[in-house]
Amino acid sequence: MRIITIEEHITDPALDGSARKYIMEDAPYYSLTLGKNLPYYPDFNLYADMDELRISDMNKNGIDMQVLSCPAQSGMLTPEEAIPLTRDVNDRMAAAVARHSNRFAAFAALPWTDPDAAAAELERAVNKLKMKGVLLPGRPSREAVFLDDAKFSPILETAEKFGIPIYVHPGCPVPAVQDAYYARLDPEVSARLSIFSWGWHNEAGVQVIRMILGGVFERYPKLQIISGHWGELVPFFLSRLDQALPREVTGLSRTITETYAQHVYVTPSGIFTYPQLQFMIQVLGADRIIHSVDFPLVGNEDARSFLENAPVSDAEKQKIAYGNAENLLGL
């Protein structure tokens, strides 16, 4: 069975370093998560590599193709910083894809804080670099705004025009939210709760809900997004959202669940658990699930066996393992 995984990250020292400066201002607790006893502490040799080290690890663990992306929170940067840095990292990923076209594809990084420049970079990434989607790491701005804000319409219009999905990836929560919800616990517990155990997943889930309620998919009916970590908490609450926010209240043409099921793909992001897989198949169907590891923050070791041993049909396994990724991304 062919295995394609689509949330597989690379590090870019210049972009990462520039974003980290602002992250440490807004989220100084982040430093408490960098060290020992962490489930998400990558091998930085693998993280940086886009050649034989990474491919060797893929071969060892039965991964046929990775879709590369840079998770640095480019929305934290000023346009002057973000425009050249995202262009450079896109060029680097595109060069790796060109060297290993049967093993890699890529999602573009964008200078989100300048939506017109971001739309232009997306057009370049599609037309010249042959990229297959976009990764949004966290919010598209350091401010407390999300993709439903009208100022990001140039990016959404361009993504829809080219049939390019947007992968909504977690990022650090708004500082006021972090202080209200996650602070005043043991410092390390608070730090972990704020980001990779709960806070940044909730943040990414809220972004998707806001896109639905803000009418993004009414305005862009062909737009598709991808949500990792089994949908960043949202699928488990879709029935409640429908109950509490019916069409009579939202003014939307479809229920929240209907919109979600027609515009959102979910991936496991290395949370290899069968109850969640089976729940997603029941709620969304196997056509809306694509495999991902969140490499190298999660290792590739269990990616193939998770699907091979899954208590689902062979047809469903094939859709999740490679079929849906091929269809959505044109691989």
C-alpha cells in the first residue's frame, strides 16, 4: 500500500529565527517546552534535511511520499521581514521537490501580514514552483484575527482560483487567552497546556469554526482546507454546534456539519489511535481523511502499521493512505 503523508515539516533557520523572536515576546513560556521529556522534540538533522537523511528514514518506515512544509509562524512577522523569508523557503522546498520529485511535494509558506503579497507569492508558488497547497501556521497575523477577516480575501480568492487547499496548522494562542485560560499552574504544566497538549489545537479549531460562521465557504464555494490532529477538536463537537447555531441563527445556506463535511479534510498528525479514526469515518467518511505524521515532531515508525492494522476496510485504508491525497493535491 502506497503511503503519502502531508504534514511533514522542515526547518528554515532564517524564517524560524525571525518568527521565534516574536513568539518569545508573546509566549515566553514556550522556552519551558524546549528540552528533555518532551513528546515533540525533533531530531534537528532530520528536521533540516530534504535529501538522503530524510529519504532514508522514509524508506526505513515505509513512507513513499511526504508533502513538505515549514511551520514557522510567518504571520508573526512584518511584511518587510516575511516577504523575502517566505520566498526563500519556498525556493528551498521547491528545489528539494525537483531533486526528488517521486518522494516530495510541498506546501507554500506565505507572508500573511501582506495579503496582496501573499496572494502573489501563492500564484508564484503554484505556477512556477508547482506547489500543491499552503500551510498557515497559527493565526495569519500577530493580532487576534483569523482567516475569516475580510483583509485576507486576496489569499482565499487565489487559493480557490488555483484549487489549492490551505492546511490550518496550530500556533501559539493569543496572549490574553493564554493568560486567562492556561496560566497560574505549575510553569511547565501551564506551558504544555498552552500549546501542544491543548491551547494551540483549540486555537486552530476556532479558526476553522470562524471560517464557517464568517461565511468564508459561502463566498468561496470551491475552497478546501485541511485540519490536522483529527480536526483540532472540532469534529467531536459538530452536533452541538448544529444544535446551538442552527441556520436560522447563522444565516448560512448549510448546517455547520454540512459545510465542514464539504470543505474540510482531517489528518491524524501522528495521533495514531483507532477510536478517533473510526469516529472520523463515521462523521466525515473515509473520503475526508488523509494520512499525516507531523514528522519529525512525531517519528515515522508507526505510520504504516497504524493503517495496515486499522479496523477499517481495505478500500478505506487506500483512500486514507494515498488516494485522497492524490485526488486533492494532484499528486
